[in-house]
Amino acid sequence: MALMITEECINCSACIPECPNTAIYEPGDPWELFGESYESLNDEITYIVPDKCTECVGHHEEPQCVPVCPSDCIVPDPNFNESKEDLLAKKEALESNG
């Protein structure tokens, strides 16, 4: 399951450098995947791109963004129910195409 940032976000950006997949972006910033650029998913709060979020599977034992968030606003995204195997496959795809 990918993670998401709720509206309680204070836009402190503490989570952004913690992401090994560069899946977290500033509000309004476009995001990139496999050399393509896409419009921002959120213009008001920091956001996580589900296509890039692996919950740090294959990198760390737990998501690295969650413990640094002072607002406790990073939660599982119910719209992206993925198994550990799915998350590992996503990680491999990101690394081989990145």
C-alpha cells in the first residue's frame, strides 16, 4: 500500500529528503517518472506520488517519512492496496528505469 499525506500537513518538508524513491514533492511541484514530467497532484500540501511510493520496502525496514513527520499526517493510502511483493516489484522497476 502506498502512503499518502493528509490535510493536517504543515508543509515542513521534513519527509522529502527521507524518501529513497523521490516520491514526495512540495505542493504545486510537478513530479517525474521514467523521464516524463506530470502536473502536481496537490497544490496546497506536500504530496506522495503513489506510483513511486514503496513504503521503503527493499530500502528500509519501515517507511522513513513517517517518523520524521511532526504532524503525524502520513498514513496508508486506502486507494493503493499493494502486497510486499508488489512494492518490491515497483522498487525494482523504479531502479531499472530510473
